[in-house]
Amino acid sequence: MTRFLLKKISHSIYICFILFFISVSSPTFSQTKTQPSQKDLQSKKNKLNDDIKQLNSQLSQTKASKKSQINTIVVINTKIKVREELIGTINSELAQINSKIKKNVAEVNSLKASLEKLKSEYAKMIYFAQRNQDSYTKIMFLFSAGNFNQAYMRIKYFQQEESAKIAAEKAAKAEKAEKNKTNKSKNTKPKTETPEVKAVAPELTAEAEAVGADFSSSRGKLPWPVVKGVICQPYGEYEHPAIKGFMMNNNGIEICANKGSQARAVFEGEVTSIAISPTGGKLIIIRHGEYLSVYSNIGDVFVKQGDKVTIKQTIGTILDEDGKTSMNLQIWKGQKTMDPSGWLFNAR
């Protein structure tokens, strides 16, 4: 645009000078025509002066516009440089972020590999511990104590457990010897007539009639150790919840109940032992002749060692851990465990 205006102004000045030169240098031509008056010449002069002023003004405007455009170009170039620097800074930041992403991905992969390795080692440890639990369980349980008092309590628990086993074995032997002695005396004692004695049996409820006279005859008839519950972990081998394909062993059944539920005796008997359970809480052992029922994960205990309990008598509260209220019920005959679900009423 500026170049076009300059060309236009130069062309106009050039035409004016040509006209002026012709008018001055050609007297012959001037004489042939009518001589302009002084007034006309003055008017023409004024007009030319006005034209020159206008051209000068346009030239000044053109120079100012050119200067402004140069400044604009300088500003634009500066902006371009600043934006190029900004782009370079953003690219540097992106490179750093990509580097961090790669580093984080590598760390995540490393952590995943470590996790898989730890899972594998944990599975091997559990498998090893399960196979060698008779040899190492007590030692590991003792060494895992947090302080001396806890270790002492665990030693006392082992002593109580051992005493309970010895007492159970002695009681079983004594009961067996007593039965043998009674059988021998019956066989050797002469028959004598005894007067007929009429005993009045107490009135039995329908539930009491369902339960046998002794523990052994009550298979499938025993009441549940909770008022309302469900078996959430079966007896015997079951798959580990966290390690697929790894089998665990349960000597009893896990019964889940509502929060605040209480445990009760499944049959009448005598409380032979109350101890701290290795898995937490307390455990209660009740003898029913040659059978034992064991109740684990008990909080508050309502009975004491030596107490005689009746069927369905409340013996303690069930602990609630992490929102789960459950207890473990075991049934033993001598040194052999039995499936409690085969003894409870409608458990199968």
C-alpha cells in the first residue's frame, strides 16, 4: 500500500513540473493562445501550492504509516521469538513429564514383579507352615509376641492347652476303665430281685425330645451354638481366599452370626478349660462324656472352669472383628476331630 501511494505522489509531481516547463519554455505556443490573466495565474499558483501541501501531507502520512508498520513488524517479530521460547519451554516440560511417566511405569512394573514374588513366597511360607505346623507353629507363635508379657501369656496358653489335653486323655482312660469295671461287676454279681421303683421323668419339650439321652446319640440333633447363624467356612480342607489353588485345613466350622450374638453350649456338660485362642479371643472347652466341644473367638466369658452347663446355656459373647461376627466350633472324640455340621440340627 505504501509503495503504491509513493508512486502515485511521484507521478502527480512529475506531471505538474512538465506542465510548468511547457508553459515557460514555449513562448511561441503561448503567443498563439489567449494570454491568461493575472487572476488565473494566481488561482493556478494557489491551486498548485495546495496540491503540493496535500502531497507533502500525504508524504508525511505515508512516512508515519511506514514507521508504524515497521514498529508493528518489530513487535510481531518479538512476539514470534517469545512464542518460540514458550514453545521450547513447553516442549522441555513435556519431555520431563514423559521421562517421569516412563520412570513411574518402570516403578509400577517393578512393584508388580515384587508383588508377584512376595505372593509366591507367601504361598510357599503358608504351604511350608501348614506341612510343618506340628513342629514350628508353637515356636513361631511364641517368637511373634510383641513383648515379654505377651510371650509369657502365650507360654501359659501352651501350658493350659497341654494340661487340657492330658486331663482329657486321663478322663477318657478313667471313664473307659470305669465302664470296664462296671461291666465286669455286672457279669460277676449274682442276680437279686430288687423292688420295682417307679421314677417320674420330668416333662420334656419337643426340642429336648429331639436330642438324645447322651452326646453320641444326638448326631444331627444338637442345637446350634448361636440363635441365628450360617456356616461361612466348612470343616476340613478349603481353598485359601487369597491364594488360588492353595488348600487350608479347618478342624471345625466357622459360623457367622449377627453383631452382638452370644455363644451357647450345644449339649450339657462340664467346662474343663478356658484359654486364650491363638487366633484371637478366648476358647472354651466343654466335656460331654468322651466328647469335647470347643468354642473359639469368644469375647466375654460367662462361665468358669468346673461349671456344669446345660444345653443351650449362654457361655459368652462372640467377637466382632472388622465388621465380621463369627465363631469356630469344633467337636473332638479323644484326639480325633469330627465334622460339627454332621452333629448340628439341619446343618446340612
